[in-house]
Amino acid sequence: MFINNTVEKAETLIGFVYEIEDKGWVKGIAISTGDEAYVVEANEWVEKLGKEIENDVRVTGFVSRDPKGKNRILVTGYEVLHDENDCRTNYNLDEDQ
């Protein structure tokens, strides 16, 4: 559930996973789509997605913007995107595999 967030909608993002650091401490993770960054909200997917730092992913989830204008995503699943024709690793609650 989002706290103090406005407009929440389901979306799929393709981007790069990175750590959010503050004064040398890791404060969370985010997805950069190139144009925008999305802070990943805490849920059961954060730990799994945190293992994909520096990887490209396709993430599904509920996107919102907080009152300060920061984009956020509550992840419901993700897929690691590999180069060329390598196999893909899919972690998605929304689809039957």
C-alpha cells in the first residue's frame, strides 16, 4: 500500500536496477528507465530485485508519484533481460508460466 502517494496505476517498465545511496549507506533500490527513475517500494520483491543490481529488467507493478514528485513502483513481478538470445529469468506473480 502506498503512503502519501497520488495516482497509482499498473504499468510495465524496462530499465536498469541501481542502489540508492546516502552518505555511503544503501537506502534502497530504484529502476532507471533512461528518462525517469522509480524508487522501489518495500515488499516481498525488494530482496529478490536487489540481487539484480546493475542488470536490465522488465518490471511490472503499480506506479505512483509522491507529493514531492518522486516516482515510485510497488513491484508485482520482474524479468531479467539478458543480451541477445540468452535465456530470460522471469519472476512474475501476475502470469502463469
